[in-house]
Amino acid sequence: MICIRRLLFVLSLLSPFPVVAQSNFDVFEASISEIQKALGQGQINSVQLTQQYLDRIQAYDKQGPKLNSIVRINPEALAQAQALDAERELTGSRGPLHGVPIVIKDNYNTDHMPTTGGSVALASFIPSENAAQVDKLLQAGAIILAKTNLHEYAYGITSIGSLVGQTRNPYDPRRVPGGSSGGTGAAAAASFAAAAFGSDTCGSIRIPSAFNNLIGLRPSKGLSSIYGILPLSHTQDVAGPLARSAEDLAIILDIVSGYDYRDEATEIMRTTAAPAFVDRLYSANLGNLRIGKLQQYFEGSDGAVSSAIEDALDWYEQQGAEIVDVEIADMADLVRRSGLIGHEFKTDINQYLATFSMDESLNLNFIVSQGLYHEAVDGVLSRSNASEFDEQAYRSAMAVRSQLRAAIETVMAEQNLDAIAYPTIKRTQVFTGDSQPGSNCSLSANSGLPALSMPVGFTSNGLPVGLELLGGFLQDAELLAIAQPYESTMSSRRAPSTTPALESGLAPAPQRFELLFSRALLRVEASFEFDAVTNLFEFQVNKEQTQGQAITAVTLVVDSDGDGNLTEPVVLNLLPPDVIAATGSHFMSAEFREAVEQGRLYLKVFGDSLPSAGAVQLLE
């Protein structure tokens, strides 16, 4: 294998700035297999591929919807792509990730870029070595394109921190992307890379997957290494990819899984065969499948979430799977008493900083005492810093973890279950600034068993919903195989409207409409701007009326069924009776946006000399 850094040095002497030509291949929603096929056939090279992803980040991360998912771009990304292109020419491809850009959560160590945990305290902290999974990606030929934002120190699920601020959800930028790997989720959904890496202490891979229409696995504890990842709780922490498809997830999991002598939890992988995710991806026999529906984790769910989950389970039942209601005895109590974050965080982060930092004064106490964090994590950091390790309480929590796992495994064995199903998170995405309720993260996190979040549709206002499947220990590949047929049959992946394909490297320009309505001495002049990227519909309306002939309302209606009758209700009021002119903006629902795109949005004017049902004119 050619040493990339040596090749980078040679190439820097020959061509310090790679020339990026155009390619007809578009990275938007492209799968890893599609990318590798295009690379192999010469439709695109890795430099062009990398530049396209950089263009998308430029267009949508700090502009347009301003997702704010990226902390830092790898300054060597294009040069690494050039080196990998040269290697492909000389010796061929290393495998499915050769020359493929990936983004990683900014709690993964990188020895050439800062690892910040989303905090100003670590803004310039460059660890002494890479995380184990980063090294595996680099060995596979992947390009670490950028590092993604997270809830500071991974200690929350809305993805806000002191270094970069709030990450936004590409399906509705007014809302949160989940967390703590929210930047990872938003970036993957927006096609900022082929796939993205996060970590999960309690929901931090699964919740962003659910909230961003992605598939993500919290692996069995020990399936892959967490060495070199800024810790929240070394016992609960796991790490791995979020992807836009089951196949992409399988490809990457095969690469990063396995034993690492620096992570004792992976000792199990020394004597256990690797799961072979790709080989087993299409192995599920739905007719023999038996899934337990965990009623306890449906309680308190939003109706739209429950409905989407129920529909997905109905689909499996229609394919021959058996769905049975199950209950785990004393589940709430076992979950409550088995969490370890409060016991381990202080010790773990201090040990991590002592291992990888050259600054001996950098520890949790310094961070807290100097206020080097966002107020959103004030409570959890202050409590952790003030806490004293309680050996007896810690041992008790560890014992309860074993009891919880035994209780789950007993139910699965007695009911002969392949998986247990429930909503990944019971509540839809809150608006930024609000607290996010509804997490169902603890069963997997507190037991060490694997759990997969898979996309199963959208609410009526276009918000993604995720179904979680909990499986037996090291049955990770089986969970992915269960999800795959639903994905392929139901086309569960839908790209966010705010980050569409670029046009000549730029975001699509807003569409503008000018309209003149003139009937029976009544006149309305209106201009409209439709911006799919910001999801805003802006308007400016003026009315003219003669004495005794008044315009009482100017509204918009959608021809929802295309029959032209326009008896549908008003969707937006532009002018009330006593207002002559108005400007404004409207955040579009999915239905409203589709109506604009499909030419089904009409101005409807009400006035003294107009029909009582109003007079209409198409926006075009």
C-alpha cells in the first residue's frame, strides 16, 4: 500500500493545487457503489468528487438553509484526493472507500486537525494520534473531508455548542437535527459526503438518523473500537456510521468493525467472526421473522410518530412476519438504575485529556471554572465536575446493567424474537432553543445490545420518523438485513428540499413570479419569490380599489386534486380588509412547496363586486 503522506509530499512538489475539472457525475444522493462505479469507469475522479462535496458544503452549510453542521474542513482533502487518484492509476483501488469523502463527528481524534468536542475549550486541541476508526478509514482509502458539529462534549441531543453554535435540521432548518451527532446527521442527509460518522452513548447515532431520514446502527458494545474518541462514558460509548442507505452502512461497518488492543471491550472480536454486513444484507426471510412490539416505548408518542411506526410494522406483517406485543418486566426501574454517564464522565474526560493533550492543566475542572462551554451544558458539566466517584453506586449500576440485559434476552428467547421494535424517539423535532423530549435511547445503551434506527416515513409536515430495532448481542448484521427489504420496497429515503442538487456548482436561484389581478375595477399587484433552499415563500402585495368597490381579502389557495374547482381552503392570507399593501414570508409545508413547483398555487381575491366564492388567478 502506498503511503499517502509520502505521495502527498511528492505531488505537492509537482502540482501544489489540484486542477478541478467538471464531471457529469453528480454526488447528490449518490451511493458508495455508484461513486465507486463512476470512479472505476473514469466518469469522475476523487479530486472532482471532493470538490463537488465542498461545493455543497459551501452552498448549504453557512449559506442558504445555514445548516451549520461543519466545524472544520480538512485543508488536505483535495491533496489527499489527488494522491488517491494517482494511487488508483498506479496500483488500482484499495476497496469500496478508495477516494471517497467521509465526514466525522468532531469528537474523533485526528492528528492533523483539532478535535474540539464542539467546545471553545478545545478549539486548538490537536490529539497526538488518530482515533482507531479514523485509521481504519484512512487505510481503506477514505478521505476525511471535514469534521461535524455535535452537542457539546456529546452531552445532549439537540446539537448546540460553544464553538460553532446550533446545527439545524435540513428537513426544517427551524428545528433541531437530533444529537449528539446532529452535525453528522445533517451533513449526511444534505449529501455533504458519501457517509458520516457519529458516536452513541445514549441515542446519539440513532436520534440523528431518525430525525434526518437516515439509517444508523448503535453496534453491539465491543464490535468496533472507541479508542481515540472523546468519551462521555467508556462503558456506554460506541461509534460508527450514519448513511443514506442500508448498503452504504453495511459497506462501512465491514471496514471499521473488529478487534483493537487499545479498547478492551473489543476483546470479544478476537474470537468472534466479523458480522459480514454486506454478505448478509439480503439474507432476511421475512416470512420467518418474528418482531416484538414494545408497547412501553410507544407510550407518550406523538400521533404522527406512532402512525408511521405502526404502518411500517403492518408492512412487515403483510410480508409474512409475525408482530407480537411484548413487555419487559421492571423495564423503567432497570433503565433508571443502570445509566453510567454520571459515574464515568468526569474520570473519562480527564483521563482522555491527560492521554492526548500536551497541556497538563487542561481538565474538566479548568473547563468549568473558566466557563469554557455553552450554557446548554452548564448543568451537566457543573454537576459532573462537582461529583465524587461513588464506588458502591457504580458497582450497583453495573450490576443492574446485567439485569437489564438479562431481562431483554429472556423476553427475546421466550418469545423467539428476531428483534424488538419501537420508535427511535417518541416526539418530533423541536424548534431550536427548546428541549427535546421523547428519547428511547436507554435499552440498547444500558444493555450493550445493538439497535438500528431505520427511516419509516414522514409526518404530515415533512419531518422524518425512525423505527428502532433492538437485537441480540452481535446480531448487528441481522438487524440491517431486516431493514433492507423495507428500504428497497418502500423507497423510504427522501432528500431534504433545502439542499437540492447544485446547478453548475451553485445552489438553485430563487424563482420569482409577478402577477397582476384586474377584475371589476379591482386591481391587485403582487410579486412572489420561491426559494427551495431556505424553504421560504416571500410576497409583496398591493391593492387598488375604487370608492364603493372594496377588496376584502387577498389569499392563496392550492388546487390539491388538480380538478380546477378550487374549493380548497385558504392556505395563506396576504392582505386583510383594511390593509392596502403588505410584505411577508411564509415557511412552506411540503404540500405548499409541491403546489408551487407543480403550478397548483392560485391567488384568490374576495371583494364587493366579485363572486362570493372569490376570483382566482394562477401564479405563473
